[in-house]
Amino acid sequence: MTPSYYLLVHDPIVGQTVIRLVKGERVTLGRAPTNHIVVHDERASRFHAEISTVSSGWSIRDLKSRNGTLLAGKPLESDQLLAIGDIIAIGRVEILFGDGDPPTDLTGSSSSFEGTATGEIPVDMEQWHASITHRRAKSSLLDSIQESAGSVPRVGRAAAELCRLAFALGRATNARVVATLALESAMQGVGASRGLVLLPNLSSATFSPHTSDPSVVELLESAASLPEPWPIETIPRGVADTVLKSDEAILASATKAAAGTYASISAPVRWGGRAVGVVHLEIEATNREATADDLEFVMAVCDALGVAIENLSAREILSTKLATTADENARLKQRLGEESRMIGSSAVLQAILGQIGRVASTKATVLVRGESGAGKELVARAIHDASDRKSNSFVCLNCAALTETLLESELFGHEKGAFTGATERKTGKFEAAHKGTLMLDEIGEMSPAIQAKFLRVLEGHPFERVGGSVRVQVDVRVVAATNRNLEEAVSAGEFRRDLYFRLKVVEIFVPPLRKRPEDIESLARYFLKRFAGETGRRISDFTPQAIDAMRVYHWPGNIRELRNCIERAVVLSQDDRIDAHELAMSPLSSLGDTGKAKADRSGPFVPETLDEIERRHVMATIEAVGGNKTKAAAILGIERSTLDRRLARWIRK
């Protein structure tokens, strides 16, 4: 039977999870959400480490992370073979490598380290047990001061001290300061001569109730002591062990104490209803006799200490999440900037950049034309980023993706109850882009009714939301884009002539990728670097055969197709370089400048109108796919709604 392996992940922010390992599959660890194991710690790199199968088992590799990876407490310098029980540490996150069946009770699972016991009770512990005079499971001092006043002596002073302590703990910034403040308050309140606070996991920046095992006293460390240092070894080990296991505060009287010179108070520090630490105080017998009131006060201090530790942990987790969110926002902005960057050095691209620079500083409406996937939206965003509107919104809407009713609602918004499903007021794209830029893609697919209302807004007139009567005035720069021949649409009566001239103030033509082959290699390398970084793959280059294949390919899908080819190759490639066969280029025919497919002809040339050539080609495509209009529209590179309108026009003729 093939052995099974798993990773038990303990993350202080999200708790514990189990990842089963499958032979042949690679497991990545890091802060990026695309990893198999997402590490919620700002000290983790986006792609921090990976675990993969080797001939002799499972191996871990650090992916040149910023802060390194620890294996069994030691920095990982090179690939290391994992052994059962190994602990991998990335920041505060710990991952256990195990075999067989993983634990099923993750919330209640204890530490994997077992303590040892002889079964014998030391003499000093027998004496301490015999000296116990009071035990408490819960303090009533903080519940109701008024009710406690009649039965608890010195309640006024105790309440004042607890109030002062609460404010002091609220201002504290780390666990040791919190522990010291609580210890000082407890010692002063009961007149103790020395005291000690034991808490777990002090090496971690964040406490967690799941990191402490009440049965293992050895996991506790001294968080504060007075006088300092006061070694833990001077306290009978069974005292803290008893407090943790019983979750009770214990007062041992001076007259029955082991040495006969002091009384002791030991109380649990709780978090989430669970004892995770101990406060131990010793009171000189010559001072005064310790009472049950002292035990109540120390328990109240311990409860305040537990709440303070919880708050510190919550603050640390929130700080981590905020730092992660800020980092994500910064990277998203950087990525958006990179995705908006126009890559290439061809003369046609430089000419486009020159046009963008000249038109960006004006308020002129811009019409961007070119085939689908050629980068029309990049041109629109570049115009926005180079203008004085760049600090405001850039809103993009595809006019071909919506029906006439929905498009009107998306553009101009609607009032509550304007139509079925309008349960609340909706702000339209024009309002959302106020003081910014609105990019309307596939403007040629807009219906005549919407064209009329759109033209009025372009002319500077206010508009009304669907179903509303309030006039809305906006200041929006419009950049329209289309891959359709608008001149033909105007001649056919499908596009308003006045809107055509209003849009065509400045026209920028984006050539297809096959018209600028010198940009293909730089675009491919840009996409390779981007997707390799996102996926953590170590792919550095293309083979010469792949470069040649990309240069001679006609790229019917333009830059969008190139991007998808590179992304697919990065995901599926098994080597450090992408070869030609991994690009999986499409067999579709290339498109002519008019956007119509080139057709092979035999026999003498017969003059035909462009409309007739288009009709014949569309009908042949529909017939070739068995009448499936959706598939035919995808092959033709147009929207299904566009295909339906053209078929309806040809039927009317």
C-alpha cells in the first residue's frame, strides 16, 4: 500500500488546516492567493517556498524568499528532504509534515510534544496540596461592584486599582509590558513580596489559545517577574500544572505552607474560556494573613490580563491584515499600471503614443478603432492616465454585452421601482465617471434609441435616470472604441450620422498585431515575466524555435491571443524555456483590414459588394458549425447580438 502524506498548517490568523499531498503534484506556499497554502503573515514572500516529489520522498525548496524558511528551527539554504515530524516555519505560521491519517479534531488538537511523568508526587507538592485553604473557578469582583460591596472588603480600593489597571493595559503595546503591569498591580493589591507571570509562546508576535497545551507546563515561559530575575525552577512544577488542569485559582495559607514562611496565590490567565497561563504570588507570613478576598482580587487581575492579551493579539492580527491589504492594494495598482503600459518599439506604436500625448491634455472626444484584442482599451486608459483627470475614475463599459434596456440602465442609472427587479436606486456609468473618463467599447453595437440619448449627453445636456425625473449633470470625457466599420453602419442606417461626426473628433487607429511584428517578441517576454512571477514558475525564456513561430504566426486574436498563449504555456510547460509546440497557436484564418475573413477564390474574378461578400461568408460559417449561431459568432469574432442584427437585415432585404 502506497504511504500517504499530509501537511498540518497552523496559521494564527485562520487556525489549523490539513493539506493532503498527492504524488507528482507541487505544493506552493506564500502570501499570494494563488498558492496552495496561503500564508497570512507580512514576513512571507508572495511565492515563498514549494514542496514537491523527488525519487526518495518529498523535498522542500525556498523560492528565494525575503525572510527565509526555517526547517526544524534552522534556515533552509538548499533543497532538503522532509522527514516525518519536520516543522516548517514561515513567520508565525508552522507546517507539520506527517504521514498516515491526519488529525480530525483540529480545534482541540494539542501540541505534538508530549510531557513525561513518573506517577510519583514530590514531597513539596504533597505539602502544598495539604496547605490549600481556598479554591475559586470564577471571580465575582468584576461582575457587579455594587453587589460585591457588601461582601468583599476593600472593594473600593480594589475597584479603583482594577480601573487604573484596565487603562494601563489598554495603552500597553506588547505582551511583556502587559504582564509586568498586571503583576505589579496584583502584588501591590495583596502585599506580595514576589511574583511571576507564566505565558506560552513568547517567541511569537501573536498569542493564540491553540498554541498552548494546558498539560505541558514546560511550554510556559516567564513573561514578567518581581524581583527580576526569579527563576521558574523555584516554583514547584506541580503548582502551575494544577492551576492549568483545574482552571482554578488556589490560595495556600502561610501556616500550612511547605517552608512555613509564606502564603502563595496561583491563578489562571484565561483566553477564550481556556487557561493559557499562570500568575503565581508569594506573600511573606510576617506581613499579614492572605484571605479569600486576596484570591478574588488576583483572579480579577488575571481576567483583565487575559482580555489585554486577547486585545493585543487581535490588534496584531488586524495590523497584519491591514499590512497585507495595503500590500495587495499597492501591488494591484502596480499591476494595473503594468497592464496599462503599452509594450513595443515599432514605428506605428510610437505614432500612437504621440497621438495620445497630444490629445490627452484636451477635452476632445476620442474614437479608437481597431480589431478585437488589438489593445483599444489600453489606448483609452493611456489617454486617461496622461490627462488631468487621472486622479478620478476610469470607467469602462462594453455596449455589445447588454440588451438595450440594460445598457440604458448601466449608462444613465435607474430609480427604485423603474422596472421589475429595480429594488433600489442605481448610479449609472456616466455618474460614476464624473470628473473622469468613460470608455465605451463596441460603440457601433448601441441601439438607435440609446444613441439619441447618448448624443445629448455628449453635447453637454443633463440626463435623467431610467424611471426618474431629476436631471443629472456630469463632466465626463468619453473615449469610444469599435472594431466595426462605422461608415458602412451609417450608410445602412444602423448608426446615427450626427453621432458619428460627434465621436470622430479625434480618431486613433490601433493596427493589428500582424501589422507590427517587431513588437511580438517584446510583448511575449513581458507576458512571460508577468505570468512566471504570478505562478512562481521558474521559466526564464523562449526557445529560438518558439520566437520564430511567434514572428511568422498571423495572430488573428491579436494581443489578447498572444497573452493567452503565453499564460497557457507558462502553466503547462515542464522546462525552464517555452518551446514552439507549447504555444498551441490557433488555426483560425487571419483577418483583413476590414475585419472580414479572407476567402480563397478560384476562377475568374466577379465584382461583388462588400455586404454580399460578408453575407456569403457569414452564412457559410453558420452552415459549417451546424447552425450554432453562438459558435459562429465566436469564430467570426463578433458578438452574438451583432450576428442576429446582421441576419435580420439580410432577411429584410
